[in-house]
Amino acid sequence: GSQAMVVLALASIPEILSTATWFTAMQERLTPQQQGIFFTFAMPVWDCAFALGLMSAGLRANGTLSLTAFWALVSLSATLPLVPLLVSHAWKSARH
């Protein structure tokens, strides 16, 4: 019981740090008005991602998805949204 809680607490540290870093980066780079617009549109997307995450975990739990397919899905869904940002950054870097 208590060992599981310690492992869970330690495992959550990277997520807490990444979330704090992400929000700090958004606050530094966006004006207050831009932040309002960004979060207005981002929150429903996060809610959908959360729901999809729960559904995919359910598919894993009931045996529909293998563990390999589940982690491939999780990895791709976390990585694919970054591709346009990377391409945009590379495009801007190449033009300067």
C-alpha cells in the first residue's frame, strides 16, 4: 500500500515539472489576451484528449488493444501534434 503510494508520488514528479514548465513558457511568450484565447480553445482539446486516454486505457484493459499497440497509440498521440511546430520552426530557421 504505502510502497505503491511512494512509487506513484515519485513517478508524478516529471509530469508536475513538465506542466509547470509548459505553463511558464506560455505565460512568458503570450500576451494576457493571447493566453485567454489560447486557453479558451485548448481546454476543450485537453478534455477530448483526456476522454480518449480513458477510452484507450479501457480498450487495453478489456483486451481489445495489445500493450504494444496501446503504447504506440500513446506515443504517436503525444508526438504528432509537435510535428507542425517543428516544421514551422525549421521553415523559419531556414528563411533567416
